[in-house]
Amino acid sequence: MNNSELDSIKINDIPYNLAGIEELAWKKLINGYSKKKNGFRTMCLGTIGLDNASALRIVINRKVDELQKSIYFHTDNRSRKFQDIKSDNRVSLLFYDARQKIQIAIKAHAFLPENNLLAIDRWKATSPQARLGYMTIESPNTKSEKPTLGYDEKFSEIKPTDIESNFYQKNFDVIVCKVYELEFLYLDYSGNRKANFYYENGVLKNSFWVVP
């Protein structure tokens, strides 16, 4: 076995060295937001709550900027996750695709974009059905005496118009997660393989293979 084989792993019979694994990881994340049925389309978001307890929820991978090492998702700014981020912007993102046998775990700092233009553009791009999640009268997780949609019941049968939904645009925000740590895990019956990558201001500063 030569040195190149010792310093690389094979995924679907393709050899990847450490730099190749980093490139593959970001390619997978980009595919997640650009291909709706891709396994990396959804991610588990972890935050630290106001009570210092951890909280998890599934969100949609809305955009990946490989150059800036940033990942975006949408949120209701009345939600608990938004309040958590305002209090402590350290977040974790977990991606897993059982078919590809790849897990990507990320640590990042979450921010609102520097200007509101992105949120405005993303709102315009959302479908009437997708906007319903931001059209609840009360904030998410408000106690209810009975099962409720949270928004006007008529919208369970008809889609809201732009005029009706635009009133709730104020509840919509985009969050950008600036990655500072990425862990890539490949699961294989012959033995798992793992690599870690560390970034500062979007620049790779360190990387190495680790024990899975």
C-alpha cells in the first residue's frame, strides 16, 4: 500500500484525501439546498435555551455559501429558536443521509444577515403554502386549549393571497450560520472513517483524520 492510499479513503470506489473530503462535504451540503429530495435538505438545529438547556428541531437547508462557509435557514422571529439565538448564537447543525451513509456535524455562530434584502427576496420566493407557518396569530408554542393550526381555519382549504400573507412578512427572517467546525463521518461495514475541519472567518485553519 502506497502513501496516497494510506492518506485517503474510498467512498463509492472513489479515493478521497483530506482535502478531497472537505470538498466533498461542502458539495453534499450544496446539493442539499439545491435538490429538494436530497438527504441533506433537512438538518437538525441545536440551540442553547434561555434556561441553559439544549433544544433541537428540524429545519430546512435553504442556502449554502461554500466560499463564506455559511449555511442559511428560515425562521419565525417569534419562535423559541430565534430567541435562543439572540441570547446565545452558538448553534449546532446535524446532517445525515442514510442512503449515502454520510453524517456531517457542524458548529457555527448564527446571525441575521447584515441587511434585510435577503429576507425580502426569500419571502417573495416562498409559496403561499409555505407562508402559512409565519401566519399564526399567536407566536409559535403558545398554549392552546384545543388542537389548532394557529392561523385562520379557512386557509386549511384555500391558499392565502399575496395581500393576505404579506401582512405576516414581519414574522419572517433568514438566519446565516457561519461555520467554525465541521465533522465528516463516513459509515461503512468494513470500518467507519472520520475527519475534522476547523475554520476562522471562513478560512480553513486546521484539519486531520480522527478516530470515528
